[in-house]
Amino acid sequence: MSAATPEGFTPTGTISTTQDRRRVVFATVIGTTVEWYDFFIYAQAAGLVFATLFFAPAGEGIAQLLSFLTVGISFLFRPLGAFLAGHLGDRYGRRLVLMLTLVLMGASTTLVGLLPTHAAIGIAAPILLITLRIVQGISAGGEWGGAVLMAVEHAPKDKRGLFGASPQIGVPLGLLLASGIMALVAIPGPEWFLEWGWRIPFLLSVVLIVIGAYIRRRVEESPVFTELAERKEQTRMPIVQLFRKHAVLVIIAALVFAGNNAVGYMTTGGYIQRYATDPEGPIGLAPADVLGAVTLSGASWLVFTWIGGWISDLIGRRTTYVIGWVLQLVGALLLFPLVDTGAIGMLTLALIVLTVGLGLTYGPQAALYTELFPASIRFSGVSISYAIGAILGGAFAPTIAQAIVQSTGSTTGVTVYLAAMTGLGLLGTLLLRDRRGIPLGPDHEAEQAQSPVYGLSKA
């Protein structure tokens, strides 16, 4: 494509003022923080109270499995959200999708906080809970791709990893906020928490929606999409084009995220919270103490996520990932041996060590994914790859871990599972070429269409 840049258009990868740069970064951080706060408080509650309040008639062991399954079931609907958001984002813009996903996530989260329990309305309670969790999954499936493209497509080409880390940081910030508020409402005691306390974090979502929507409305559309729209070059059926030409790339990119997501969901999916606080289990720590440890690990994850994005601009996405996978493996191998000591200090140390590798394999992901796909189908590509990776990785990781421990009476099998998923992520990374600095605008679609997968000239 050789059309001239439209008059008055800001070129791809530039931001005219420092104020605009801060606005883009702030909007992506705040927006994803709100989205993932909503997503994580559900996972926290699934590990701590939903089994008792919504699934108790199934019996203790089955109730907890069902509770964790509701965490995982939302992932099955992430591809639907990714398909819808990808189509809308490639056809009508990144900014529109970000507003829609924020409101959808916030509304469903607030309604969870208002749900009657099984004791009040019977089987309707878990059905409503699952329905709202599905809505959360649809929203999460569309949110990430839009936030990532807004950040990276606005960024100077030598700072894409750093800019791309801003929506990535929103995830540990969401965990930090969710765990912190859950820890605060758990302080008055288990009875209060079980009866009323758990609802407060869900209801606070209303305030966060208003703040997030206000900030996102002030951000300009991505320059890549603006140029596509000016030239009327949006793809009519972006998803069809994606799978026709780039199916292998989508699967490999999904494997990269799956390796990170499965290990990360030991904390973000609520499994460690449940395992460490189960009064009938081997540890039996206080919920407030465990939530405090998870909160500290969220802060550590944030730092190493930012470092991962920053370093990837210096040494490349692929190299940063490989280092991250090695460190993540170390964290996975140490996790349960340290947690099983039963000491809150060791549990905290285990979670913080785990976040080093998790951060280095998550911080560069926004820039990596953005540089993998052509401009005209990029929203669809990054969103669907992310959604599939989430299903393969974190969707049922807590359920798998719970089933392994229940059937074997040991956490050794969980450690093997986490190590295997880390290896899968490393394999996906090694199959990809590093495309750091590749032009992102529609003028370079031919170059972008060359497959970054080793052994393939085109996807």
C-alpha cells in the first residue's frame, strides 16, 4: 500500500506531546485495572465463599470443584468476546470496544454482589452466578486486545515494550486491588465475611466503572486504526482472513500465553487462597493473612511485569521471554514446597519468587503480540490468541490442581503440571522470530504478513 498519509494525521508510533503520552498510558493502566479487579474478585470469592453460599448441597469436595469450575467456564466464552471485539475493533475502532467491555464487565460484577444465595432462592442462585460469570468472560475476551493496541500502536517503535507494559501492569494492579480489599473486608472475622463482607468488593465496582469510563473517553483513537479508516482499508471479515492466513501463528501465540497463564492462576484463580485457608486441609491459615500475602505478591508481579516490558525493548521480546521461562520454572518448583511448610512467611516468599518469572513472561506480551499480526486484522489476532491461550492455560488450572490434590493427597502432581505448562510456553516462544521494531502501520502490511513462525514464509 502506498497511499500518502492523510493530512493532519499523527504518524503511527508517535505521540505529539508528553501530556498525550501520559493520557494513553494512564487510560490503559486504569481501564485494565478496573476490568481485572472485577475479574479477580470473583476468583477470590470462588476460592473463599462461593462453594458454601452457592454450591453447598453438592457436598464439600464437589462444591469446591464446582466453584472453581465457574471460574474456568468464563474462559470458554472469552473467544466469543474476542471474536466480537476483534470484528468491532478492526472494523470500527479500538476505543469503542474498550468502552463497551468496561461497562459490560462492571455491570456483571456489581450484580454478583447483589445475588441471593442458594439458601434464599435455591438452584436459581448458582445459575445466575454462572450467567454473570459468562458475561465477565465475554468482556475479558475483548478488553485485553483493545487496551494493548491502544498502548502499543501509539508508542514510539523503540518503546513498545515499555508502553505495552501499561495494560499488562493493570492485571497485577487489579489483583493487588482485589486482594487488598478482600483482605480488609475479611478482618472483622469469618462469619461477617461469609454473610456480608464478600459482597462489598463487588459493589465497589460501580465507582470504578465511572472512573474508568471517564478516563478512557479522553483518549484518542489508535493512529493505526485512524489511518486504516481514513483510507477505508478496514477488513470486512477480519476473523475469516485471520484463520485463513495466520491459523498456525494464532495457535503458537496462544501456547506462549498458556504457559504463563496456567501458573499465574494458582493465585489469581483463587487456588492458593483456598488451599492455604481450608480448615480441613494441611495448612489452615487465616484468610486475611493469605489475602495479605497475595496482595504483596501482586505488588511484586507489577514490578517485574514493568521490568519485563522495559527489558524487552533492550534485549528483544524472545530473549526476555526465555529468561522469564527459566525463572518461572524455578518459582513453580518452589511454590508448593514452601507453601506446605504452613508458615505465612514462606507462603509469601513462594508467591513473590513466582512473580519474577511471571512478570518477565507477561510484561513483553503486548508488544510481542502486536508485532506478530498485520494491521488490518491485528485486533482479531491478538484478542483471539489471548483468549485461546487463556483457555489452554488458566481456565481450569485451579480445578485441575484441586482434582490432583483430592485424588493423590499430594501437591507433587500440581508442581509437575505447572512445570509442564511452563515448558509449553517456552516451546511456543522458541518457535517465533523476534519482530521487535517492525513497522505497524498499514503501509507495511506485506512485511507484517510474513510469518514470524520458524519454517513458514507465510502464516
